[in-house]
Amino acid sequence: MRSIIPAGMVYAVAPTAAVIMGDSLMYVVLPVAALEFGVADQLGLSAAFWIGLALSINRFIRLISNAFAPAVYQRFGVRWPFVASIAAGSLTTLAYGLGSGLALLLVARAAWGVSYSHMRLAAQLTAFGVGSSAMRGRLMGFFNSGQRLGSLIAVTAGAALFQLTSREVTFAALAGVGLLGMIAATRAPNLRPEGVRRSTGGLGQHLNPWSLAVSRIPGYGRKLRVRLLSISLMRFATAFGANGLAIATAAPYLAEFADENERVLGGSLAVVTLAGLLVGFRWLSDLSLGVPLGHLSDRIGRRLSIALGMAVVLASLALIAAVDSVVAAVVAIPLLFIAAVGVNAALDAAIGETAPDAARAAGRGRAPPPRAPGAGRGPVRGVELGQQIGFQGGFLVAAGLLAAVWAFYMAATGNPLRRRSG
């Protein structure tokens, strides 16, 4: 393992995998146990709104914290700010278990967003600092797989522990694992990245809505920028449906079918356990299928790969919306997650390929909205829509959004000479 993945990278990834478990479990347990966290109708707004906001605020905070994290590492080096971010992330997990009340929950979720910005950047800087150029893709893949493993453990074993014990015991245990990760983080390389601030742009640039939407690439016109916008909107919509809405609403949707003991499928599984297994499949899909589905898009072209994936995504959403059944959800949600992995892999490749070679770095660095805002909006709107028009109606709305954005993408990337890239 050491010859394939440098030890320094392991010390950057393992702590993040340990501390991300608290965040991942919240997506399963908060929607079905909101009162335990002190979340109810407040200030004239429904509990559903506050649940969605709590699950999303960390992603919106990252739009700001991603901008200033590079300056922190430039000034203090990587190791100790990274250790501090792991410690802060562990404390947010402890707050989920031992604290109560909406204000504390929102503060903890926002603090998690700031912490995660620093964790992710630490992994990126470590990948560039300890590995050669030929290893960087592998090292970032190792980071993505490592953190997904932590999420998978949280939504399966963590959800089962929550069902068998209590909120306090579960999140205290996960916080303990995170603090062990903090010890490992002290072994991370103490890199001092020079010029990080200059390479990432100023805060104003990150927060400029037009620059986020269709940022300029010197020397290239509106047509290219519209192509990049269409790809980015696809990433946003896919994240909204598959990373946000489906993950945040799986548990409350299944709860509608539960018996008096909060169990489904003839009493064979608790709602929290089944929801954890389904959400865990999302992370398992990332772990196991990201590379092969990305390779498939290399072989058959991006547009065809995206078309096949979107067809499955829309069919899955339609199945959940049309068939009022736990079995339908158990079949459709994993299919949705698998297809979303393939679509995202193809879209990530298309961003780099759509920009001409001379502007590829600019095209990727100035790519329009990332997945985080889409995944952030999903819980907010998904839980609200579930209360207003039913969870099946929410899935139908997501299907309509995806279909509309897909049509725009097809129109914007319709040049047959670029079908393999766009």
C-alpha cells in the first residue's frame, strides 16, 4: 500500500473518512427523528423547512469557506489547520448527539461546512505535495473513495446503532472515532503551499454570481461558455435529484409505509435501517462504479453515456412517483444512484474536454456551479415538497427539472463534431 499510496496521503484521507461519518448519518436520521434534535415548527416556518436547511447549510457555507481556506493553509501550512478542522468536525458530531435545539444544530452544521472545506483542500494539497504528476489522479481517487467509505459505514452501521441505542450514544461514538482521526492527522505532511491564494482567486471572484454561472475564458466566445453552462447545470440538476432530494427524503418517504413499530416490508426492517442501506448504496456506487462507468463513457462517448444514464435516472424517478410502494422505492432508488454515478463521471470528463486544449485549465478552474449547491438545494426543497405535495410529487418535480436541463444540454452541445466530448 505504501508503494502505491504515499503514507502522507493516507494520513490526509483516513482522518477525513473518520470524521465525515457524523455528517453522513444526519441525512438518514434527522428527517425521521427531528424532534429528538429539537427541530419543530418555529418562527412561522415548518419543521420540514428547518430540516432541509440543516441538511443543506453546510454546502452553502462551503461556497464561502472554500474561498478563504487556501489563505489559511498558505499562512499556517497544511498540518495544523488540518488537525484543527478534524477536531472541529468531531465536535460538530458530538453536538448532534449531546446538544438540542435548532440554533445549535444550524451552527454545528455550518461549522461542519467550514471544516470540510479545509479537509478537502488538505487532501488536494497533499496529493500535489507528496505525489508525482503521474500519481495525482490516483491520489485524488483514493481521497474520494476513502471518504465515501466513511459515509458508507455511517449510514449502515451508524444507522443500525442509532436504532438499537440512542441519539446520544450513536453520535458520541462517532465523535470518538473522529477524535482518533485527529490523532492520525498530526502525522499529515506539514506542507507550506506557496502561491495558493493567487491560484484560487479572490473572495469576490468566488462570490460573483455571473462568474460562477458563465465565467469568461480569455480568447473564447459565448458559444463555448454556454456549452460549459449546460454541463454545469446538468451537474447541478443531477446533484439536486440524486445527491440531495433522494438522500434527504428516503427515510421520511419510507416512514409513510411504516407500521406502529416503525418497521416496513412486513416488519422485517426498521425504517432507519432500510433508509441507511439505501443511502449507503449511493456511496457504495461511488466506490465501486465510478471508474468503470467513467471508462464506459470513454468508449461510447459522453453524450451517449449521459443519454443512457439520464434515461435510467428519469425512469427511476418516474417509478417512485407512479408506484406507491416500498418495493418500488427499494428497486428505483439504487438504480437512480447507479445512473447518477455514470452521468456525473461523464459530465466531469466533459468539462475538461469541452474547453479547447489551450484553455482547458481555465475551463476547469472556472467551471460553473459545482455539485454542492445542487446537493444543498435538494434537502431543502425535497423535504418541503414532501409536506406540500407528497414525496412522490417531489420526485416528479425533480424528474421535470432534470428533463428540462437535459434538453438544454443536448441543444447546447449538439455539434456532431464534438459529440464525444460534450
